[in-house]
Amino acid sequence: MEKKATLHPPWYIEPYEGESVSHYFGRLKRSEIYSINRNHLLSKKMGVGYVLPYWEKFLFNPPPNHRQFQKISKFIGLTIDKVEALFPPTGIRTVNRSTRVCCACYREAPYHRTEWQYESTTGCDKHQLRLLSRCPSCDEKFAYPNEWDIGACKRCGMKFVSMAKRQKPYKFEQAL
């Protein structure tokens, strides 16, 4: 018996492992095939109201509900599990006043991870480095990931991949 092929809309983009909702929708809006680039229009087109601009700024109060996940899933062509993975798990608080990044991780795979925005995350366990929330060159706060078209500081242009050497060491201590 032949396996049924999954049909995706023309604007389908596969999310990266651990990618944040902000980064994913930024990639979707910048894709050549997709024509809606305004947050509120995309949010409305998906049928979730006007919440996407808030989610892209890591504001999840109230958090997305199952019905919203279903609508996003149907519109984008992702499974509900993949849509849910773009958001922080229920009960996990996020930092929304600044975007945080591990530039060493970004150098390996250039996209924003949801876990970097968790309040409980202060450093990268993999690289043993503190997360950055400001450009080490000009001290500008990083833009939200939906605006990351070239992976660099919006003010001075310093690339995220070159910022890793400016990250301070972070000692990860496992809870006993």
C-alpha cells in the first residue's frame, strides 16, 4: 500500500529544532513565496485574532490555546506538535524585555531558540557561556528574532557569529 503524501501550502517552512515562534514567523514572512509581511494581517489570516505580534515579543499572557494551535497548524501545514514546540511549555515564564542569544550556538545553526528566552535560562549549558541580550560593540538591545534578516546588530551591524568570543563564561551547576 502506498503512503499518502502530506500536502503543504506553498508557504510551508519546516521549523528548526527548538526554534522560537518569533524567529519562525520572521522566516515565514521573509520567504519569497509568502506575500503577507505584516504581523496583524498574518495573525488575522490564520484566524487567531491579533496575537501574533505579542507572541513574537515573547508575551504569552494569556498563552496560546489548543484552538489557536489548531488554526495555526491548518494554515501553515505543520502538525500541532510542531506548532506547540515553537512556544514555551505551559508554566514556563519567558523574558520579554530583551532578546537573548548564545552566539556560539547561533554560529553553529543560525536561528533563535525558544529556551534562550526562559527566565530560568541564564547561560548556554552546551558552550558554558552566558547569553547575550545586548551587542557587545555598541550596547544596543537585540531586535526580536522575527526581525533578524541578516543575524546582526541593527545599530552597528556586528554579526552574531562574531559575538561568541565576547560572551562570558557560565558555570552550569546541576541541581542535586
